[in-house]
Amino acid sequence: MQEEHKDRDTTHFGYETVDWADKQERVADVFHSVASKYDLMNDVMSGGVHRIWKRFTIELAAVSIGQRVLDLAGGTGDLASRFARQVGDSGQVVLSDINDSMLMEGRSRLIDEGLAGNLEYVQANAEALPFPDNHFDCITIAFGLRNVTDKNAALREMYRILKPSGRLLVLEFSKPVVPGLGKLYDFYSFSLLPKLGKWIANDEQSYRYLAESIRMHPDQDTLKHMVLEAGFDHCDVYNLTGGIVALHRAFKF
């Protein structure tokens, strides 16, 4: 079980200890490197199952016509695409990512899909979001929270900009809960995943970091506690694929 680093001078970058101020730049380098192959690698790494995880997230988000949605660390925009159709012309979807390479990939993809009128694109750091208080009906962050340096600060920011009765959905890799699954998952993550990164994206090191970052991310119970500490009034946890992934859905009442 991992918790936020107590020493604000250093933090973790995968299994490596780095200066607190350096992590953001190093994570940025990873995603600049993988942006063009990000969607392809997601399909290969998960055998397409990531689409089921995201579909479940969209269903539980329960977005409706006219609502305002933030897809944070939204990358190539697969959630934002669905939300833009659900909120309609009277709603708004903001696709936000700290990484400009990822954001450009997402913007190009959504434009190619013919989506424009109710979509905005904002490059932003989750720890200091450029939005007013009580602004969004729903916030999603899928496979992005583990890369944030100060997760507690980011969760507080998400709480701040949600409207009362709003909901947050955090989809992230987590800790397997099925006996024996953890060992198989470790073998896949550290033996096969970097090789896939090398063969497909020509980038073994970035995918080694991604595997390590998953192991350093807080487990289900720890993250639930962090969400509640950030101010949220209620948080449900849904284990997916044996706990390899978990969805935390929290409410601001």
C-alpha cells in the first residue's frame, strides 16, 4: 500500500526517488514520447479491455443534456468524445491535459470525428486548475492521477471546482484482489509490457516507468481515504478485472 510521499523535497518517479520539482518534467517527457502511439498501445496492453473499463466509467458518470463536464488528464479524448455527444449543444465538455502533445492528439482526433461546438481544450496542471469554484457537474480522470506529483492537492482542486451534487470519477490501475493474480500481473508488467513498448512504440523505458508508476500508486482503500480527506462526502469503489483497475466514484453534496 502506497501513500503520498511525506518529504516534500523528493517524490517517486516509478521506483526512482527524484526531486519533487523534477517529477512533472520527467512525466511530461514520457508522454511526449508515447503520445502518437498512445491509443494503439492501450489496445495492445489491455487486449482492448480498457474500452470496457472506460465504458463503465461513462455509464456511472450519468452525464445528461446541458451539463458541464471536465475530462482531466484526458489525453486523446476517448471519454470526452462520448461526453460531448451526451451533453448536447447546450452542454460543455472540457478536454484538459498537462501535456501539450497528448492534448494535440486529442484535439485532432475529436475534430476528425466532427465534434467541435461544445468542446474546449485546456492545457492545465491538475494541482492548480484554472476554473472557478462550483463549475462542473462531473469530472473524470482516467489513468492520469498516478502521474500527478501532489495527488492530494489535485483531489482538493477537483472538489473545489465541482458543483454541489457533482461527482468525480477516478479510473486508475490498482491492486489485484483475486488470489494469485498479482504474481501474473507483475510478470506481465515487468517482463512483457516494456518489450511491447519497445516493439510497438520504440520506447521501452517509458513503459517500464508506467509499470512502476502503477505499483507506486495508492491502493483502493488508501485512495478512497485520500478522496474523502479532500472533502468529498461519499466514495464508492468498484474493482474491475480482479482489481487490476479500480473506479472510485465520489460525490460532493
